Amino acid sequence: MLVYIAGPMKGIPLFNFPAFDAAEKRINADLPDTVAVSPAQIDRKHGFDPATLPADYDWNVIPASAGTREEIMRRDIDAILACHAIYMLPGWENSAGAKAELHLARWAGHMILHDPSAQKPLLGDESVYLVKPKDTKATNPKDLIGATKPPQHCIPLPVLWEIGMAMFEGGWKYRDHNYRKIGVQASAYYDAARRHLDAWWEGEDIDPKSGLNHITKAMSGLVVLRDCMMQSAAGASVQFQDDRPPKSHVTMEMAEQQFRVMLERLQREHGDCKPPYTEIG
């Protein structure tokens, strides 16, 4: 995983390069599978090192040796977009550049991380520590890396086990993982899932053929469909037959807008919606 380091630079001695260097060192040392991308190192690769400037230099002024403002912005933007996460240093909230980088990373869908002593950048997401505070209990680096990988604990195991039973049934009849060899036809799996969902919605909980819940059968079919789609997109020789109809020019938003107009009319003419009859009610 590539992690871009963002923080204040202007107005800080040596443009805060020592803080960027320390963060880069900690990230690379504590997380073996993670590589820190530091704008300080990017500047050095482009021939600029603030250590060469006099001690009384005005750190509010970007020297010509660093490049134009546009050049600096462009190379930092390119670096952010090439990464998977952003790591906010202390003081980022006082830096226009760091805040802009944070918004760009969020827009790009990156993970938002922060230094233990930095202000937590909330604004709609939960940021997390990438490097733990020094006074906390030591943690295996693999535990920290795991926080950046797709979580498994969120999957309800009873449902997963039922899907396993449904997949086992299909493998018994048609050979395990047959869909990775012969491929799938989108319409066939869409139709099957709809049939199970329709049967469940009309009150039949259990599929009479398998003895499993119709919801489980629908999910297992969608698992097969999605796996074939992913394998095909990743370059496998298996064929995903995408026989969906030509793409609709009538969007769901258009249909929703039409429905909202109808709701307004119904409310105006007939008052509040009457409660439905349900199986339990």
C-alpha cells in the first residue's frame, strides 16, 4: 500500500522536511507492506533540498530552486492519485495545501490516516492511526497492516455457512467451481435469483428442492455470477456472457423523480398512505 504524507511546510524551518522524514521512516519501519510517499523526498528528487538554504532564510517564501507553485502542485497531485491512503501530520489543519490534499484523497476514495498527535480529520469519515502512539502497547506490525485490508469480521458466519451449503449442493451436482471453467450467462443467474426472491416475497421461505432458504439460494447464485465477472475482468480465460439488454437511457433517477411527482399527487388527493396488510400484522 502506498501512503502519501501530507502536512504543513510553509513558514516552518526547513519547510518541515524533518517531520516528513521522521514520518516516512516510522511508516516504512513499522509497516513492511506499506511504502510512504513523502513530498519532501519528491522535492529532493527534483533537485530541491532546504538544508542548502541559509539558516536565516524566510521559510514563507518558496525558492526558485523548488520549482514554480504549479509544478509543485502537479507533482504532488500525481503522487496522491498514485497512492492508496493519505497520512496527515500535526498542523495539517493550518495548511491550505495539506487541506487541499486531504480533500483530493477523500475524493479519490483513499483511506484517511493520521499521526497520533495530529488533529483527527473527520469530515464524513473515520480516520485511523497508521502508526500507534509511542506510549501504547506494542502491536505486531501485521495487526496494523490488517486494518487496511478488507475486513472479515463483518461477515455474519451463519449466513456464510448457509451459502457454503448451497455452493456445496451445486458442486455436488455440477462439479465444484465449474463456473470458473465453463463460465456463466448473466441472464440465467439473474433469472434464478429473481425466482428465489419472488418465491420468498410471496411467502415461501424454503426452497422445496434444496431445503435451504430462498434468500440463501439467491445469494449463492449471485456469488457465482460475481466470481465469474471478477475472474473474467482479471484476465482469466473463463467467459462471462454479458447478455444484458442494451443500456437503458431511462435512469433510475428519472423513475424516482416520476414517482416523487406521483407521491405528491397521492398525498394531495388522498392524504397519508394507509398502512399495508402484512403476514405478521
